[in-house]
Amino acid sequence: MRTFIISLLLLNAWLIQAQDIPYQFSLEDAINYALEHNYSVINAGRDMDDAQKQKWETIADGLPQINGAVNYQNQLKQQVVQLPGEIADGEPGTFVEVVFGQPQQVTATATLTQQIFDGSYIVGVQATKAFLSFSRNNKEKTDLDVRQSVVEAYGNVLVAQESVLISERNKATLEKNLYETKRIFENGLGDEESVDQLQITLSSVDNQLKNARRLEKITLQMLNLMMGLPIETPTVLTDRLEELTQQKITPGLLDASFNIENNVDYKLAINLNEQRYYELKLAKSRALPTLNAFINYGGLSFGDSFTFLDQGQEWFGFSTFGVDLNIPIFSSLRRSASTQRAKIAFEQAKTELTQAEEQIRLQLESAKSNYTLSIEEYDTSKENLELAERIENKNQIKYTEGLATSFELRQAQTQLYSTQQEFLQSMVDVINRKTELETILNQ
């Protein structure tokens, strides 16, 4: 018993420790995980399953259908019918009150129906192929959107984490400067304005640091949500921002061949055209006759009391075969108006397809331009950061030696902090702009 208790305690300790182990994700790992666990991806997969079921539902409408029915009637007060008295040897002009049948009866039937011809059914079956294609393309678009969202969320976390590190270093440097300046002022070798200037800068950087820590938590929660994890899940990112940026700089992508038929938005526009085409065919099919056949078999039983389940109860069988032919003749031009509306919608869809094609080509050129600009801004901001660091460092030395004022030092520091944030933003822009271009190219 003691060994069993010890084993339970060790197992519980191991489970608690396992719960504290964070998930570790590279960017590709995060994308792959999201493509299986993201909520929208899961539901898009269910939509595909639903489309398959809807396809069979449509097909089954034209296959044999068997339905059963049971009807029970209990005439609590039977209807009386008056018949001429002569029937019962009565006097002419008199009537005899007669009750027909027994008060209780049960009818049980089974009916087989078969659709022989229905134009709308034929169109419906043809349209299921287009609907399945739409479901697949919608799933593909969902995957691409989720991939792009994960890339953006991953980059935002990296930017927030880098912002925290940079703000911590800036704060440590400022605290050191402020401490030294206070000592100089207390010894009567400096002025109070220098202390105040550094205190203002330190307060601003401290607020930036607090905000960066809050953003780090929020962006990490957003990434967890995009991946389909509980937002409080401990998650560690293994990619570094600058290394990831370098990986995303591939100018050869700008020369990649583009086949618009691979673009998912174009595929969805094609699906809309197909849908409108089948709607037009469906409207035309309503002018065609429909032909259906049926056969049934049933039994009928009567009684003064409910004895229909007893052995030996007498049942009377019956059976019917029939064919229904429905021929549309005149609808006061209603069907014609419906067909014309469907034709107009089809023409609109064709125009929208042309518009979508041009918009996609424009989006491609815009995405290429934005990607090129992001790379250029990354190179520029990297050079600017190096310059800003040198300027700030020189002003630190000058300030220490009394050759620069606290105002000049604060200007150099503010310029450095701004350039640091621009550099971080330029890196995440490279990552996001490449993802947008890849999405349009469907790579």
C-alpha cells in the first residue's frame, strides 16, 4: 500500500511538472500546428464533410423512397345516416336511422415512390460537383488566411519581445546616467536641469517598457488563439526576429511565374460563375414536366374495441399503383421572369469574374511593390540604427566630459529609441509582405 501511495505522489508530481513545460514553436511549426487545430480550419473541414453529405442528400432525392403510415381512428360517437324506410320494409316516406361500420379502425400502409423525370433534380445533381469544388476552395482560402494570420501574430510576438529587451537596456543605461548626474549635481558640479532632462527621458522609457511587456503577453495570447491553443498556454518561440527576416529576404520571388488559375480568390470567383450558371439551368428546368410513379400496399381492420394486436384479428389488404405527370402550362409569366432574373445574375457573375481577375493582377503588382519596399526600408533602417547608436554613444561621451548638454543627449537618445522601433517594424514588415505575396501566388 505504501508503494502504491508513493507511486501516485510521483505520478502527480510528474503531471504537474509536465503541465509547466511550455510549447516550443518555430514559425513553420506554428503554421503546421494551426493548420490542424485552428478553429476556423476545423470548421472549414466540417464544411467539406457537410458538402459531401449534401451531395448524397441531393442524389438520394431521385432514388426510390419507401414510407410507412399507420392511422388509428376511434369514433367516440358514430355518425347516423337516414335511409328510406322501404329498405327495411317500412312505410314509404319514412326513414330508417342506420350506423355504418364499427367505431374503431386501423389502416397500415407502405408506399414506394420513384422519381422518373424531373429537370430540377438533374440540375441539382450536376450542381453538387460545383458545390464540392467551392467547399474545397473555401478550405484552401481558410488555410491561406490562417497561415497569414499566424505569420503576423508570430512576428508581433517577436517584435514585442525585442521591444522589451531594448527598453530594458535603454532603461538600465538611463538609470546609470541619472545616478551619475545626480552625484555630480549633489557635489555642486552640475545643474538641476540635467537631472530633470534625464528623469523625463527615463519616465518615458519606463512607460514604453511597461507597455511592451503588456503587448508581449497580449500578442502571445493572440498567437495561441490563432494556433487553436488556450490563450494562457505557456508558449516559447524558437525563431529570432532578425534571423527570420533574413530568411524571408528572397528577391527571386518577385520573378516567380504567376498562374491566375492557382489563385484561390480566382477559383472562388469561378465557383460563383458555376453557381449562377446552374441557377439559370434550374430556372429553365421548371418549365419541363415532371413524372413520378408510386405503388403501395396496406391493410385495414375494424373492431368495436381495440383488439388490433390480438392474434386472429382480421385484416383486409389493398394495393395501388399510379403515375403522376405534372405539366406546367401557364404561370402568368412568373417562370419567365424567374429565368430572366437568373440570366441577369449569371451575366453579373461573369462581369465580377473579369473584375476579380483584374483586381488579383493589381494585388500582385501591389504586393511585389510592398515587398520590395519592405526590403529597402529594412536595409535603410538597419543603417540608420547603426548611425543613431554612434550618435548617441558620442553624445554620451561628450556629456560625460561636459562638452554636450543634457538636452543634446536627450535628443540623441530619443532619436535612437525611435530608430530602434523603426528597425523592429521594418523586420516584421519584410516577413508580412512576403507572406502576402506568397498568398497571392498560392505558394
